[in-house]
Amino acid sequence: MEYIVFAGAMVLFLLVIMGKGYWDEKKSEKKFINDLQQKYGVLPERKYRADELDAHISMYYKKHQTDGQLDDITWNDLNMDEIYQKMNYSHSAAGDEYLYYCLRTPVKDAGELEAFEKKIQYFMQNEKERVGLQIQFAKLGRMSKYSLYEYLEYLEHLGERKSIKYYLAVLLVIISIIAMFFSVQFGICMLLIVLCRNMIGYYKEQKQIEPYITSFRYIFRLLSVTEQIGKLPVAEIEEERKRLLECNKAMDGFKRNSFLLMSGQRGGAGITSSNLLEVIVDYLRMMFYLDLIKFNQMLEQVRNHVNEIDEMVTIIGKLETAVVIGEYRAGKKNGYCVPEFVASKESRICLELQQMYHPLLREPVKNDVKVNKGILITGSNASGKSTFLRGVAVNAVLAQTIHTCTADSYRGNIFRIYSSMSLKDDLESGDSYYMAEVKSIRRILQSVEQAKEKGEKVLCFVDEVLRGTNTVERIAASTQILKALAGKNVICFAATHDLELTKLLNDFYENYHFEENIVEDDIFFPYRLQEGPAVSRNAIALLKVLGYQENLVKDAESMAQNFLQSGKWSKDAVCAAIGNEI
């Protein structure tokens, strides 16, 4: 009777533990759902490791590189890492990596963007279906550090693995057991020797494969999530659901008897199992090499179905990106729009934005721009030239990637997009600033020629052309470079301090400027784009506003005025200024 009571108590205790675990799981899921509903569009709070984007989140992009993607110079010029972080509402590694890929891959077919737009709108308007998918994305989750694509690469380092040696080890155990029926002492002795040999060999082999099991865990979660998404009654993603189930079915061999390898802590639950059954299974693994044999079988399955794994990651990543874009739109308090694209490749090149602003600005000043040829922007430092260039460039990228612009309206062609804006000396290659700038602009010129051959259009942005060289050569070379970027298939936005360029390129570029207002020894920047070249010369006046010595400012103004009248710098003016100072 006492044994029955004890057994009953143990069963009750186990039921309580299981019930609490179930309750905690449901409570956590309820909180997660509530957060999804209540914090929809709230700026993401996730913190990123220093190398996370470039080394790991970018892996899907690196494995799927195509012609026309944003190059590293343009990506860095436009601070796209920061823009990515501000819009990434993903809950899975697949979503993280596909969003990054999406932002680096401007779409060339407007029809593809329109089809994507339908999914974005659907998830924005159907909260239940959106939340149902987000729960599955969260279950898929992220890997501890590396990308799945990095792990798949690591698997190739294992080379070809054969299980014949494991089967021979198992055969020795069986022979030892059989030997016990003929001679107990000999059989036991032989069994102990074989088991010791097997255990030593097991731990050596097991240590080698353990790092690779991490990728198997994620693939298991991927298969589980694709199966669940495949069962969701969401008509809008019918084609994706069907394909996910087909890919999942192809991986049946991977899942079969997988418990031999993926049980306990290995299953990815993060909880070490210490029950009696698990202990017994562990000893059976060591005796009969069960997990090593299964690992080789699963490794072969993964290698044979890399395309299916990649397709599942792609489908889930694209679905989550559609959800993420909808949430990003919900958080744009300053407004957004869906872009309109000029249909025909043969149409006149154009770009038009109304009330455009840079997406990283909290309280932006909005500007309009409408062009069908390049524009040259002049103005003093800090007046808004570079921010404006980046604002237009980023919106062009967002238009062709996430089909969302931070403007009241966007209309333009499908472009190849390039920039040359935030260059610096390259110490590793030995390039000076000037050399880095020359190479950067050369790649744009080459891309324009390639695009012309393909009937494509280019949108490019250049901030301070050839600032790394002397005035005379800079103006001469800049004139010819910007003239070359004024073709029928290209729109170039260029900012410069060289007012001479506004006259030299008047037939090729429209002139705009930003200005500043100095009132009572204070400076104000309205950040409004104005037509025509800059007319004010306030650089020296700014020195006074910032507290420079009065005689220094006065002498600089005198020298500048003398140059404007005579067209040359006067050495006498410098000596006079020094004499006055003495």
C-alpha cells in the first residue's frame, strides 16, 4: 500500500511540474501576443553586437548576390546599417537576414514590388493572421551567434563521413555478448575491453561533431515552424504554405529517428534532461554509437537538401519581412508613401518627391524635388546639403526594396543606385583620400556605361567632387566628371562648395542651394532647398559667430573682397593684415 501511495505521489508531483511548465509557457505566449498588439510600430529596442550585421546577419545576402545590388560604398555612405536597425522588427534569424538582403537588393521589376505590397497590406490589416505568423517566427528564433549559412559551410569541412567503423564497433559488442554464452568470464572480459574502447572512441568522435549539431537544432526548428505555417488558414500565402510543406516533406529522412541524436539538451530546449530514460539512452549511445551513426545519416540528408533548406529560409524570411515593413510603416509618425514607378524603360528619366525627409530624423524639415536631369547643390557647411543628398538616395533605395518611402509621394524610374559621399583614407590598401575618391567615382562612371548598354537608368549621388586635390585641378576635373554623369540614362545629385561649377555646368545641371541666416551674432539653418546657386558667402561670418578673434575675421573678409574684385590673391593684402596685427 505504501508503494502505491508513493507512486501516486510521484505521479502527482510530475503532473504538477508538467502543468506548471505548460502554464508558464502559455503565460509567456500570452504576454508575447499582448506585446505584439500593444507595441505595434514602437521603435525596436534590440542591441546589436559590433560585428553582428557585417559578419553574420549579412550571410544570406552574401550567399545570394546578384547584379545591381547596393555595393559596400553606397551602403556605408547612406548609413544603411543604422536604418536597418531602426526598422528590424523581426523575431527570427531568417527575418533578420532576409530584411538585410532585401535592403541591399533593389528590385528591377515594379510588378514584383506590387505583389509584395499585397502581402504587406494584408498583414497590416489582418492582426490575427499577422500575430499567428509572428508566434511561429519567434519559435524559430535566432541562433546563438552564427548564421545558419555559416554552419552549413562548416559542415562541408567534415568531408565525407562513413559509418562502417561504427558498425564494426557495434559488431564487437554483439560478439562479446554472444561469447558470454560459451564462456562467461571470457565474454565479460571481452565486453569490458570492447566497451572501454568504444567509450574512448565515442567521446573523441562526439567532441568533433558537437559544434555541428547546433545547425541541426535550427533546422529542426525550421522544419517544425514550416509545418505549422503550412497548416495556417491564411489564403494570402497559399502558394508559400504549399511550397513550405513540399520542402518539409523532402526532409523526412532527416527527421526519421532523430531522437537518437537530438534528445535532451541537444534538442535545443536549453534544459538538461536528467531522467532515468535519458541516462539509459546516453549509455546506449556510447555502447552502440547510435548518435554518431545518426549524425552521419542526417549530415547526408542536409547535404542532399541544401536547396530545400535555403528555400524554406527564403520563404519564411520574405514573409516576416512583409510583416516587418508593415510595422515599420505603422511607426512612421512623420508619414510615408507607397512609391509610383514610371512603367516604360524608354520613358524620359525622372524623379519626383514631395515632402521628402530622411528616415533617421525625428523632427525633419521636409523638401520637394522634381528633376529629369542632374542637380548641383551649393551652400555652406552644415546647411543641409549632405543630409538632403542622403535623404533622396535612401528614399530611392527604400522605394525599390521595401516599397515604402518617407515622403508624401515618390515617382520615378527603376534605377541602379550608387553614391560617393563618405570616403576616407584606406590605410590597409595604402590609398590616400584622393585615390579612394577617384576609384569610387570611376566605378560610377563604369556603371553608367554598363547600364546604358542594358537600357537601364542610373541614379547617383556625389558629395564634394574631388575635394582631395587643389582648386584649379579640382574644378577642371569635376566639370568633366559631372558632365559625363549628365547623360540621358542618368540623374546625378552633386553637392559642391565650388560656385564656379554652377556656371560651367549650367547647361547640364539644374542649380539648387541651401542657405543659412545670421541674426545678431547667431546662426540659423532653415534646411529648405532653394532654386538657383548659392549667393551668400557666410563662411567667414560664421567664424565671428563661433567666437574667432575680431581682427582675424576682419582681415579674412578684406582678403576675400580683394580677390572678388581683382580675381587673384594679393600677397600685399596678407602683409597688410600682418602689419595691422603687429
